[in-house]
Amino acid sequence: MSIYKPIVNSDTIRRLVEKAAIGDLDIPEFQREFVWTKDQVKDLLDSLIRGYPIGSLLVWDLSEYTSGRYVFETRRKEWIVDGQQRIVSLCLILSRKPYWMDTYEWNRLLNKYKTKINILTLEVALEYPGLKKDPKWVYPQDILSAKEEELEKIATDLSSKIDSKLFPKIFINIKKIWELQNIEIPIIKVNASLEDIATIFERINNAGTRTKLADVTLAYIAAYNEGWIREKFLKYLDALENEGFYFDPTLIIRAITAIGENKAVLRDVSGDFLKNKDKVLDDAFSSFTRSMERLIRDFTDVGILNSELIYAKNTIIPLIYLHHKFPDQYDFNKAFHFFLLALAQGRYSGSSETTLQEDINVIRDARNFEEAIKSLHEKLSPVEITKDVVKNAVHYQGVGRFLKLVLYLIVFRNQAVDWFTGVRLGFFRHNEINRDFTIEIHHFFPRALLKSVGYSKDKCDALANIAFINPGTNKRLREAPYVYINKYKIDLKELEKQLIPLDKRLWRLENYEEFLDKRAEMISIEIVNYMKNLYSQFYASNS
């Protein structure tokens, strides 16, 4: 057994960011993408200002390895094994693009992850409209990118806008911010084989860090199959994203191992599978892509136009596995019914890995599709969908999320159009599907109007008060429905497609409760019918 003695040293934040910018530091092909939230980036900056440690970086130095996640080239570099999220965050704080990130994605991150520092208190906050024009709040990169001899002028300019008497304090704080880039970060450098790095990854994971088990699995696959991750896996993820369907690599790997080994628990996957012995990994990947392509076609037909409409994405794995196992018997409607019930009941939340494996086992052991789908449904119960349930549902929480999704699917099936633009929901003007479509809501009774007469937030956001519009439609209405329906000449047939009662008396503010009551009844009936039409036998056996 080879023994690799780690080298421990340190480097300044400025130097680390520079190395990431010019490509001396890179991320290997098995690394996940940047996933930190805005608050995590803000907290990192706050920790630096307060002098809190932000941990060490684990860097891998192997000159023979050249398989970057995004850039492939044969020059020597160091690979970030643990610390990518912090490095990218530091690059954002200093406004230097990492070498491996494309310009479009970088600009998107810069616009999204805007942090500011209060020059008087050194408080850190995410930018919001109230801070934009307040001279006390500054972008850290405006100071960090300056030369040391320019700091006095920056302090003079700021104090003239705030209070000239505060110049000494402002100057001191500017120097404190500028010095952040000279903070030294501990670096643990290892020189090991790719297979040993995969083991290190696994040990990191077992030690309780946020490294995902899928990252470990990808590391082993990369170790045993040079170029497989970059040439097959990542290219396919990019192709999926171009279609509007982006899924976390964890989900994709779990689906592939389910197909190849009937295993959704990644730690149980065999070494032979990871090594692609007898092309088992290749075969599983090919079968996965066929089943995923069929699923995307079926999803698109019913209105699931992209992955953002799926709020619990692990729920697609049983559908992929069902199609793989029974391609000639596969009935999408019945599978989709299971998918919707599983979403409604949060089947794969909590101990999702264990539950998912149980369902994979059910499908694996079934003799045919009908037996598999029946056994899967035995684990679920019908969702109660009554007028009262719908009327009391808030569209963005609890059962309201599920009901909103199904209501949208019904409206999509009805080929409804955006009331204000006349463009079909989920489409562009030239009648092409909008892969970036998100469920945008329009409050039939405007919230401002309801709030003005004392209705609560939940009452304003009642599921029975929402209709759907296309992204980009911006109608800030304050009038009662009967006013703006006439104003925009909204077709009554289009109101019907969105299950709006046509009794004009119900469109008046004083009749809001009666409107909710009537529309909740209409929605509940349509949702029950929609679900029954997908899999009528399930309701016959539960009646």
C-alpha cells in the first residue's frame, strides 16, 4: 500500500482566487456544481470580517490527471477536492471569474449573489432595494480590487457622501476590508492516485461534511473509467438542461444504479458496476437515457415542460425504473398517477433513500407492469380532495402545492391562453413550447384589493383565487375582476378553461367568499376527475 503524506501549508485569499482565475486551481470532473445559497456567501464574508476561521482546503496535486469538469487540457494544475463552494464564494466576493466557469454562468452568479458591507458598522447584508442608494453600504469588491494607495481617496469620497467627520472611522474600516484578501487559508495538499482520492472523498463524507455520496460514486467511476464522467455523464446532463430538465447529479446517478444494479442506495453499489465490468455501467446508462427521453416526452405532453415544475424530483426515479423494467407494457397515465400521489404525500421526503429502495424492490420483483403499479399504489392512499379542502388550501404550501400543480395540468390540458397576451400557457408567441416556463400565478381578486378590506394573507393566496399566466406577463391590478375582465376583453371561454365561475355577480369584492366557495367546488370536481381518469382502478378498489 502506498503511503501519501499530506503537505500542510497556507495561501492568502488573494492568491487562491488568482490561482482559481488563471486555472492553476481547477475542479475535477467528479465535483458537483456551485450550490451555495446567497446567505452562505454572505455568512462567509461575515466570518472573514469577524476573524472567524473558515476551514481548510483539501487540494489534490497529481500532474497525470487532466480531467476537469468543464475544461480539458494537459497542463499541470491542482485540483480542489474539498472547498470548491468556498473558493467560488471568495471569487464572487473579489469579483474574479473562476477559470472553469463559463462567462454566462458567472455573470448570472454575480447578479444573484450581491453582498454589501456597512462601512460604519462592518455589518454584512444581501443587497435589497433599500441598500442600493445608501452610501453607507458598499460592495466589497470595490474596495478589494483597489490598490492600497487608493484607499484614502475611497474613504474621502465616501465620507463626503455620508459625513466628513466620520473620515477616520471610514478609512480604518476600508483598510480592514481591504486586508481581508491577505487572510491566510490552511491548505492540505495530497499527492495520490485517483482511486485513493475517491477513498479520501468517501472518508470526508463519512466524517460528516456536506460532500454528497453521489460525489463519491462519481469519483470512483472517474477513477476506474477515464473520461467517462466528462464525455458521457456531464454531456448528457448538459443536453438535459438544454431541454429544460436539470436534475442534481445525485438523482441521475441513483436512477442509473437502480437500472444497473436494482440499487437506489449508493453505498451498496458494487465495485464491478463502478468499474464498468463487462460494460454494465454503459448498458445501464444507455437504458437510463432511453427511459428518461420517454419520460420527458410524456411529461411535456401533459404540461410538465421542465424540471422546475417538479417540486420533489426524486419522485421521477420509480417512473424511469418502471419504463426500463417494462418498456412494452409501460402505461404512462398509471405511472403518472403514482407520481402525483407520491408528490402529494411526500413519499420521498425524510428517509427517502430507504423508501425509494423499497419501491425499486417492488418493481424489480413484479412479474409485469400491472402488478408493479398495483403494488406501488398499495403503499399510498387517495388524497382527500373536497370543496372544503380546496377552499382552505393556500397555493404555495402543504396540500396547496399539489393542488396547484394538478390545477395547472388541467388548465394546460384545456389549452388555456394567457388572458392578457393571448399566448397559450407554456408556449411562445410562435407556438413553440417554452422550456423555461414556470407556473406564474394571477390572483383573480387582486391581493391589494383584498388586503384593503381586511382579508388575511392566506385568504388572499387561497388556491381558489389563483389563475395562471405566462412568465413575463406583468399586470398589477387593483380593480375587481368584473372591471378588468371588461377592460382587457377577456374571453369567457378562456375563463372557463381556468375553472372560473361565469356568474358575474361573483366577480364583485363583496361576494369574494361566495366566489371561493363556488370555485373550490369546481376545482375539486375537476381534480378528482383528472386523477380518476389516470387510474380508475385505484379508486374503484378504495371506494
